[in-house]
Amino acid sequence: MTRLRDERGMTLIELLIGMVISLLMLGATMAVASAMSNNAQRNAEHNEAQDVARTYMDRLARQLRNLASPSIFSEDYQAQPFAVDAAGPYDLVFRVVDERRPAGTLNEANVMRVRYCFNSTDPSRGKLYQQQQKWTNRASNDPPVKPAGTACPAPGWTGTMLVADHIVNRAGGRNRPLFVYNSADVQRISQIHADLYVDADPRRAPAETRLGSGVTLRNQNRVPVAQFDITPAPGRVVLNGSASEDPEGMSLTYQWYLDPPTPLPNCDVVPRPPGTGCLAAGVVVDTALPPGTHRWVLLVKDPAGLPATIERTYP
């Protein structure tokens, strides 16, 4: 057997060098592991924020498809003839049919008001709130609807909850609306598009995510279209409003005016005050033609009371 000539171990310097190299490798490994853990945590937070926002985007779409209109309600409980009460870029208020009817309620249609509003006190971490307003008596809509642009959340609602966080539509000085409509007139809105930009940490990856949803308001009561023709006769005119129509195919009521004031007076008031311009009701009206040029106005209303007017100067 060959005898080992050198049985010395590692020197102190070699041992120290080995320890330093091991520490460097361990530190690099820990740094990579920490970075991966932080990235995983940020991804998890980002995905959770997305999931929460997506859940309430779906809920908003369902509610908009369940609008409390067209109305078959009587005037006893003052149901609005349209379902959208306020429509702003960051504030949407509408009416739906509540899923649960309280015992003994006089609100027979079980209508409630729903509000979605955006709180951007901290633009880098905006919050989306949902508020509800319920009533159980026939005629009350109190508290009054809060117009778009008021505080979010606002007092006077029967229920408020935070539905989504990390909304960055207004982060970095940007102005990206949450809600976009096909009309500036709430009575004519038939489509609503919602966009949420979600970012759990705008300073780091992953980048923001855009969640969008578009809804056609299939239950929204649309404004009727008023049209009429004037047919002259000796000393008279025949006013014919049969060209008027209702988008839902419902029957219309017709009220005619001659040189009326603005706004149009209520011709159902008895006795009528002078100067109302009220003529007659009906699809076709045969009336005397006064001398000179005059303004003829037709007011039509659908069964829910939603009005439309048209006027013509004749002759």
C-alpha cells in the first residue's frame, strides 16, 4: 500500500475563501427566491383585484339587464317612466327590481335604486362603491336621487359596500371614464359600456388590466317619436298625429296646442287658466284656422308617461 505523503487539510485562507463563495452563492439564491416570492405575491394580489372587479362587472351587467322598466306601474307609487336616474362618467344611478320582497311591503313592483360610483381620493388606488336605496311604501322615493358628481359614497342610502379596489382609471392624471353612454339624455340611454382599469401596484409589474363590459338596456323604456301632418281646409286645418310611434309598440296619448307657453301646460287641469294654448286630445283633430301664422304643437306620451313633442309653424 502506498503511503500518503501529504495528510494536511485546508488552510485557514482556503477555508475563508470557500465560506465567502458559499455565502455569496447563498445570498444570490436568497435574492432570486425573494424576488420570485415578491413577484408571485404581486401577481396574486393583481389577480385577486382583477377577480373581484370582474365579479362586480358581471353583477353590474346583470342588474342593468334587470331594469325596472318599461313601467306598468300606476301613479300610486310614482314609478319613473325610465330606469336610469343619473348617468355620469364616474357615477351611475338606475332602478332595478329587487330579488327579495319584504313582507308587507306596499312597493308592489319591489323597485329599488342602485348606484355605482368611483371614489378617487387616492387616484393611484381608486375604489368602486355600490349603494342601494329601498323603500316599502307606495309613493316614496326618499331620499332623493343623488345627482352624478356628489360624494362617493354619499349619505342617505339604505346600503353601501365597497365592491372593487385598485381602480386606476384616474391614476397618473389620466381621465378614463368608468361609464360611457350612447346618449347624453338619460331618457334616451339604451347602451352602457363600463371600463375598469385594475392595478394592485402601479409602480411595479404586472401592468394594469382593462376589464370592459357593454350592455344593451333591453328593458329601458325609450322615448316615443312625435310626428304630425297639417292638411288645410276652408277656414280650418286637420291635424293628424298618426305618424307618431312608440319604440315598444305601446299606445300613445295625444294632446294638441296652439301657440302654447313654455313649458307646455297641463291641459287636464280644470278650469284651464287663460293662455294655455290647449286645443283637443286625439290622434286627428279638425280645428279652426285663426288668421296669421301660428305655432302648432303635438305632445305624445306613452303608457308610462314618457313624453315627446314636435312643433310646426303654419301657414
